[in-house]
Amino acid sequence: MLRAVLVSFCLSFWGVAATAERLAQAEALYAGGDAAGALQTVAEYQAGDAVALQRLMWLRALANMRLGQPAAALPDLERLVATYPRVPQYRLELAAALGRLGQAERALYHIEIARSADLPEAVDRRVAAYAQELENPQIFSGHISFAIVPESNAAKRTSATEVTLFGLPFVINPNVRARSATGLEVNAGLTASPRLGDGLTARFGASTRLRFFDGNAPDDYTARVFAGLVQGHLETGQTRAEIFATQRWLDKRDYSRSLGVTLAHARRLTPATRLDGQITREHLRYRTGARMQRNLGSIGLRHALNPQLEFRIAGRVERRSASQDTLAGRMEGITLGAQYRFEGGVQLGLTLDHERNRYDGLHPLFGVARDDRRSLARLDLAHSQWNWNGFAPVLRLSYERQRSTIILNDYRNLGASFGVTRRF
């Protein structure tokens, strides 16, 4: 469906006068329908400048796609997108190649960016229809990542040296104060998405997050399983209903278990704007025997100003009821984010987050209600052209500060993450 539109839309790039006779001959062969001849003509061609190289990569990519060789076209298309991130034709062709290779999630990502470039209406309609086809994913998909995570206060403990109780000063044990730690973080997940009917897909899966530290912070493991249904498409509205269960271990001991349900809806308001909303009801049981009912609602808006610059904003509210007043309470939070894709392949993301978390009961020792205000700033750096066996490197820097009416919950944490990630 996308093929005819892309060919006619993309040939506009050949208006530049030929800088080499062989390249011009190859372009003429491709335009005449001889893709194999075009590839053979430029098999040993060396581009003399950036413009010639751009034309060469584009010609090879189009010819390989016409010959049904998307894997061969992929390196040229990825390099073109990295070098010229504002050119929608390159992203659309890359999306077509990824779609043929079964990488629907990556294809949809590039389609969403390309549609922020004010495509002609007829082209955008065809692209939107192709995106709906890709939203019916392959049956199995997954992700895995590994990262080294040095943090100045991985356990998020207070840096205070003493606390006042009942009018008397007490020294805080150094073993429960802020300490730097270095760990290994592993994230992995697998999802099965069998198609049940037109626009209806089932989803079953499991994921895990493992954080192993060097002894200066407790190891932290979380496992999650889920099952649900997805109905519709982003263009007209996509709804997801899901049940899930989680378990968390802290310092190799059972910490909490939960069972919950989520209802989410996503809709594309314009080709460049997407709205997401979600409500979750979760029942948690802690190792201590305490129980908590958690109700969370969130809404977010994401807008791509152009193929290079994207903004997002999201808000969330939470209400908690519990068997202990010190767990019950409410939370409100807001997140602001932006991402910029530089020419050459560098991608820079910035996230700012702030939340206020208030608890109902009085602390048994301090005699006041706990009130936390947490702020987070995070910087993400990646490069679209760097990968090793499908693993892409990601650098993350973050600073977190929580102010609390309870000194033991007041902390700072400066962290980094040096890792690799892969989706399949």
C-alpha cells in the first residue's frame, strides 16, 4: 500500500543535476524499472561529495526495496535518516523496510516522526492506513537491556547524621545513611499478541527488573505478568484492558505482592499529536502484613513539532487507602519532557518530573504526618547509528531530590546508567 506512494513521493529528490555519469545512468535505469541494473551500475561507484553520497544511498535503498531486499536497504536508510532527520521520505522508506522485516514497533516510531513534517494530505492518509496495518503486531515481541548503574545514594536514604526524638538528639547508624553504590541493572520482557479479529488483539506477557548492588545498597528484584485485550487503532482510538500481578523482593526477601487491573486509551489527535490516558486499580500486600488499595489516573500529551523536536507533558493523581494510616494518602505529579534528534544520529532527551506525596497518619516517632516533595531531572543520550549485534548503547544521567517532613525520608541521589538495549 505504501509502495506506490513512496516511489512517486520520493523521486522528487532526483531533481539535482548529475555529478557523475555512472550515477546518473543508474538513476535512469531505476526510473525505467531496472532496479537490478541500477545496483550493478553503482556496485563500485565511489561518491565524490556529500550530495553524490546522498543520491547513491537513496538509489541503493530504493533499488533494494524494489527487489524485495529490505535487509540490504536498511543500512543506507538508517544512515540517511540519521544524517538528514528532517527528510520525511527517508523515514517513510525506513518504516517500510522495517515493516517488511517484522519490526512493527520501530516502523511505527518512524512513521509517527515522519507525519510531523506536514505530509501532503493524500500521502498522510496512505501512511496512516499503513500504520494501522502495522499495529497488528507479530505474535511474539520482547526487549532486553543491561546497564551499569553507579549512584550516590542508591538506597535513597537520608544523609543526616542525627535526629531529634522527644527533645533528645540521637545519632543515626552510618549503615542506614546515604551511601554510594554501583550495580548492574537487567530489564527483560516477552509479549505474545495473537490477533483475535479485525482490530482486536490479545496480549499476554511477563517482564522483570533486576538490580544487583555491591553491598552498599539492597538488591531489588521485580517481576510482573499480565494478560489483556487491545481494541482499535490509534487513528480512531485504541483501548487496552489488562489484568496484572507483580512481586517485589528487596535484599533477597519478599517485600510486596500486588494484583490489579488497568484500562487505557490512546488516540492520535493530529498526525503529530497523540493523547494517552490510563486508570489503574491495584491491591498490594506487604511483607509486614499491611494491605493497601491504590487508585491511579494519568493523562499525557505528546507533540512532534517537526521530525527533529518532540515535546510531551503528563499528569497523574493517586489515592491510597490502607490498613495503616501511615500508608494511606494521596499523590499528584507532573512530567515535562523533550527530545531532539541531531543531524548525524545523536538523540538527546530531557525529562523533568515533580510529585507531592502526602500520607494521612501521624508518624509514630515524629508525631507529624509525612509529606514528601520529590523532583527529578534526567538526561538521556543515544545514537541511532551505534549498535552491536542489535544492541544500542544508551547513556542516562539523573538527579533526584526529595524533601520530607520526616528527616529519614529526606534524600538526594545522583545517578548514571551506562547500558545497551535491544528490542526484538
